[in-house]
Amino acid sequence: MQLYSFFNSSTSYRVRIALALKGLPFEYLPVNIRTGQHREAEYVQGINPSASVPALVDGAFMLGQSLAIMDYLDARHPEPRLLPQAPEQRARVLELASLVACDIHPVNNLRVLRYLQDVLKVTPEQKDAWYRHWIDEGMAGVERLLARHGTGPWCFGDSPTLADITLVPQVANAQRMGCDLSAYPRALAVFAHASAHPAFAKAAPAQQPDYTA
């Protein structure tokens, strides 16, 4: 398998965690989204029509979008499972994962922040305020879900799931952007526990071949 990835992309980070948890080898192919490589015709036409990272190539099969990729990996390589089989547990994991992937990440990703800066001409202070606002909105929801339904050292139980895989990169990015996350102790506890796990550590941005400080 091949993974088109950018070290600091939280969506790429998710897939790297999934691959590491399942022990699946892959070739890392860097795509620099800061310089616009993900929008180049060769990449868009040949690899990922959505002009984004990550993209997974498995033989003749190509797939973009991190949630779709992780569902594919779960179907092709079921152990360890990222999504529980029991309907209630599966739904709970997807609830939290969707909160991160659909409510927090899309409004704070690089293309949105650049649009705010380059097109709408907001100040750096306004851009930072935007980022912090949506982090707080989303993380408050995450914390409430964990307080009501969370158990064990992970989001939901004694093993990592899709919920943890989506939460950890989001927390890492928020910390990198200087957000105060002290109001979300349960989420921070999950993050700390996950960060000590070999698969999560292996997938971290600083461990990737295209990492730059």
C-alpha cells in the first residue's frame, strides 16, 4: 500500500494511526499542502480527485477521505477493529468521531484559514480567535460525550477505536496552535494515554519523513 500524506495534516495523521494499529506496512509519499502540491493536476487527476490528503493506494484501488479509508481498512483487515461490531458501541464511536471530523476539523483546516487570511483579509488576531472559538465549541461537545459515555483509559473502553484516532490529531493540532484545553480534562487524559501507545507515537507528525519544525 501507498499513503499520500502530509506530516501535519490531522486527516493524514488519523490514517497513519490506523495503519500502525493494524500493523500494515505502507510506502509514505509526501504531499506538501503548504505549497499546493495537493492541487497539482497530476495529483488531482491521477490520485485524489478531491485535491486533498490523505489518499490510499492499495493495488489498483485508490481512495481518499480519512473516514472512508479507515472503514476500508477495517473491512479488509478486521483486527484490531477500529469500529466495534455491536450497533450501540459502533454508533457511539461514530458519534464522537463525527463531531471531530465534521464539526471541528472542516472549519479550521488550512484552506479555510488561508481563505480567511488571504481573501477576507482578517487580521492574525481574528484568525486565531476564529480557530480558538471552533476548538472550544467542538471540544466542549467532546468533553460532554466523554463525561456521559466514556469509560476506561480510551474514549470508550480498554482499546483504541476510531474515536481516539480522530480525537488525538485534533488535540495535537489545537495544542500546536496554542489553544488552552484545560477545560477538557477527560479529552486530555485520553490524549496523554494514546500518546504513550507505540502506534500513536509512530504516527505522530514529528516521526514522519517530511516533518519540518
